Amino acid sequence: MSTPAAAPTQLEKKTGRAWSSLGFGVLVPSLAVLAALTVGAGLLLVLGVNPLTAYASLFAGALGNTSGLTQSAVKATPLLLVGLGIVIAFRANVINIGAEGQLMVGALAATWFALAFRTWPSVLLIPATLTLSFAAGAAWGFIPGALKARLRVNEILSTVMLNAIAQQLMNYLLREVLIDPAEVLAGTFIAQSERLPASSWLARLIPQTQLHAGAVLAVVLAVAVYVFLWRTTIGYRIRAVGLNPDASRYAGIPVPRYQALALTLAGGFAGLAGGVEILGVHHRLLEGISGGYGFTGIVAALFGKLHPLGLVPASFLFGSLLVGADKMQRAVQVPSALIDTLLGVVVLFVVGSDWWVRHRAARARAPEPEPQTGEAAAHG
């Protein structure tokens, strides 16, 4: 005679809800990307382009050969570095929209330092240049952090305004102080800096490709940020401030100070992304050096569930989309505006899906009411 199955315990119920929430959190962003690609297919049909042909060229361009894979990793590197700063800021419940400007400031600092101290050996010049780019971005991120901590200025507004200031500052310096002397002599006056000395270039990991040592540095820093946020006292306080500012304040944690610290660190990682782009890819400062990484990095961070380790594959995914989109544009002759639209749709779907994931997770964490016994129900 079979015995009736035992009712699941509260621990088993909570464990089941946790696994369900985890699976939901992984599945929904993936479905969001697929939904965005479906919308993109509709746009391609309107333009008279076969979506299968277009997407085949997209995936082949990004993942079909060594060149595509390495270029995807190159594009993923600044996204990963920017995203690490975004993760820290979001964990403290502050929003950093200023990564574009912070990246520009970091690139400016790296360019100036590498040219000013070009006689230094590589073993000193490269670490010093990258450190200065981090410090410059951190200083740019400290400004909105201090404004929020001291004057309660909304960090979204201040970081957006600082983006514009950084853009104009870079434009001015590229046309005046940092312009390549060869361009002045030739009378072309192209807005770009002098080529950096070879001693400041990051080493290439694979010959005949642009994959550089900055990609390894970015992955190492992702692990370091994970340890920082989950294994240190400061990281715990940053996360506590983000989860519940009121409880953190009651526990004696100075909430404004840690929010300012989070914005400062976010600016530092964005500035480092600018330095890595200069030393690893371009070897000179150019207009448009940011490449939209400051905004795409936000989406990559959300897709990676605001976790430093989840950000690694998320960054590679969006780096692949950037590379594949360029290949698709050349292969099927679609306008560049469609590529920007497709990436924008991906952003909207991913950000929208994050709300559903958080809503589902909140419901999973909510305690279930305890079942009443027969006697309690009778007296209820």
C-alpha cells in the first residue's frame, strides 16, 4: 500500500521559488533580445531586405571567423569596464548616465600623459597612464557624487550635463592643445592627437588582430569587483545602501558618502575604459572615441543582472552585436539609421524585461501565509 507524499516544507517551497526566479531572470533577457530581433526583422522586411540573409551576415560577421570573434572581444572590453562601474553605482541605488563623459576625460588624460612622458619605459608608462585615466574618470564621477551627497542634486541631471561639458572640452583640446602638429603643418587641421609612442601601446594577444591585453585586464577587474562587492566591508555597505537606504542609515552607515563613493568608482572604471581604448586600439585621441560605450554599457550591465561576473558574457554579446551590425550594414546595404534603431530596440526590450524580472523576484521573496490548523480555523 503506497503512502501519501509528504507535503513540501517551507524550505523546499522557498528553494523552488528561488530556482524559478533564477531561471526566469536568465530566460527573460534572452527572450527580450529575440523579441527585439523579431521587431528588427519586420523593419528589414519594410525595407525590402530578407531578414534571414541580414541576420546570417550579422552572426557570421561577429562569430563566423577569428577576425569577428577577436573584434567582438575588442568591442566588449570597454563595455565590460564601463559596465563594472554601472554595476557599482546601481548597487548603491544611484544611476550613472555620465559614463560617456567620464570615458572621454579618461581618454584625454591618457593621451596627455603618454605624450608628455613618452621617454618612460613601457613597464612604467602603461600602468601610470591607465592609473591616471582611472583617476581622471573618478574625479569626473566624484562631481555628481559630491553634488548628490551635499546638495541632493539629482545624479541623472548632473551626469548628463557633465557629458556635454566633457564633449566640448575634448573638442576644444583636440583642435588646440592636443592637435597633431603634423596636421597643422599640412594645413588639414584634422581633429586628432599625435600618435602615441609605441612604448605606451597595450600588447596584442593574437597577431594580425586588434585583440589586446586590455581584454584580459577587464576580465580580471570583473573578478576583483565581485570580490569587492561581496567579500569586503565597503562593498557590503554599498549594497546595503542600495537595498535599503533607511535601514542602512539606521545602522549607522553614512548613505550619501557611499553613494558618492559608488559614483566616483563608476567614473573611474569609465575613465579606465577610455584609457584602454587609446592604448589598445586607436593609439591616438580621435573625435567619437566614446563610440556610445557609455550608454550601451548600461544595457550590458542590466543584461548581466547587475553582477560583475554576469557582465562578462553580456558584454561579449553586445560587442558581437556591434560588430555584426556593421557587417550586416555592408552586406545587405541597409542604412546606418536602421542599425542604430535595431540596437535601440534591443535596449528598450532588455530594460523593459528587467522590470518583469525584478517584479517576479519580489513576489518570490514574499513570505506565504502560514496555513491555519483546524482548531484555529474553527475559532477564526
